[in-house]
Amino acid sequence: MNVTIGTRELVMGSRYLTELRSSNDILEDTEALRLRLAEEGYLLIRGFHDRGRVLSAREDFLRRLQAMGRLEPGTPLDEGRISRDNRSMMWGGGAEELQADFPRFLDVVNHPSVLDFFDRLLGGKSMTYDYKWPRAVAHGGNTGAHYDVVYMGRGTKNVYTMWTPFGDTPLELGTLAMCLGSQHFSKIRQTYGEMDVDRDNVATGWFSEDPVEIVDTFGGRWATTSFEAGDAIIFGMYMMHTSLNNTTDRYRISSDTRYQLASEPVDERWVGRKPKGHYAWGKTTPKPVADARKEWGV
């Protein structure tokens, strides 16, 4: 099967792209989970969330899109058909700000079962950032390759992202892809990985929009899979990731949420009743990523 990331077409099973591996076989073995997360950089867990809760939250997102005129008139709500203006949507905000429109979303990502899992995985009381990143990606939309640390690296570096699709998500809807081994790209970690988008104001914050260039230059291999409602993937701040292009006429609805030990330092931009978020990034003319990479020598 061929998939598209940015302007590149990749073939599943080639040197550039393979399947993500499920960790359900070791789900009850905490030490094995920690070892796999360290070695492979991610944990894909099928049925991590209750499927019914996820689909209920999906309905809230779709009704909001419908009220905004973003769904194609006359089509079934649950299909999430994109209207002709083909606009993506991101509802980033604090939990208090999201509560009115998306209470069932918060019930999924803040659920006691999620926090209990992170308590076990991290070996102590965990917390989640108050700020959440739910989004609906339109046709053609995708995200460039990046480390999350450049957006949220002011506290502990032991922060974990959980990507949750809200609905069954085949490859053509634009699934998340991991660059296997990228957490060990020392030159990138020591340069790009030290960047802070608010301090350094570097364009998108993405390292590259070319997945082939990354593999050819630095190594690794991209990996993705189809997801079902209830699945989740968890990874650290130095795991390079991107997304496949959404090549359909339906919205891909998903969220990024973050978790860490409550005892460790927290990036102040993402916590509190009304988190301030990115306060300087993009407020003045940003530095192009290509210029920054030349300065970093990568």
C-alpha cells in the first residue's frame, strides 16, 4: 500500500515505512512496558480507552463542526464529511475552557484509567497538562516531522504525549507516524532538540517536511498503522513523529494530551485555569526552519 506524507509517497514494507507494533502483549508487565518505551520510543495500545466513551466524545466534536458550518450539508453527522471550504480546526485550550463544548472528550483523556496507567508506568503520582490539543484535520492536512520538546520543554523532559484518534482511523485519514530510532539521533537532539519556539521563534517548529530526507540523512524508518476508536499511542519528547496526509473527504479527529510525574518540574505554559500557551512564537517574523538548520549544522 502507498501512503503520502507531505509531498512524498511511501510504500508500506519498504526501507522507509513499516507497521507500528502493538504493546498489548505486555500491557500488564510494567517493567516490560518501560523497557519497550525506552528501546522503541513508543507504546501502541489497542483498546486503551473505552470505545463507547471515545465515540461519544467524537459526536461532540462533529456537532461543533456542524454548528460552525464545517460539515457538508445533507450528509450523515457520523461520517464527518468536510464542507467545501475544507478547513482544519484546532480547539486548543485549558480543561476549564474546553469543558462547555467537549466534556466527553475530557472524560476520555482525563479518565482515572488513563492516570492510573501513567502512575504505574512512571512509578509515582502522575498529572496531565491542563491544556489539551483536540483537532479536526481536513483533506490534504498533515503535520511535519518534529520533536514535542521544542514546544513544551521548560519543565521535566520526562513528559509523554498520548495521541488519541476519535473514531476509526485508517491510513488514508492521516494516521500518526513514528520515526523509529529517532530518540537516539544525538546531533538532532543536541541542536534542534534544544530549541524553544517561544524563545527562538523558528517558523513551524517542525524539523522537516520530508520524511525521506530524514531516513536518508539520519537513519531510522517510519512506522504507522490503522487505528480504531479506543486505541492510543504514547511516546516521549524526543520521538520524531509526523502524520500521513488526510486523502479523504472526511475529518480526522484526534487529540494530543500530555502526562508526567506530578513531582517533577512542569512547563508553566500548559498548566493552570487558563494556561497561557505559546506567548511569543510567531508574534514577529519567524526564522525559516532552513536557516535554523544551517546554523545547527543539521
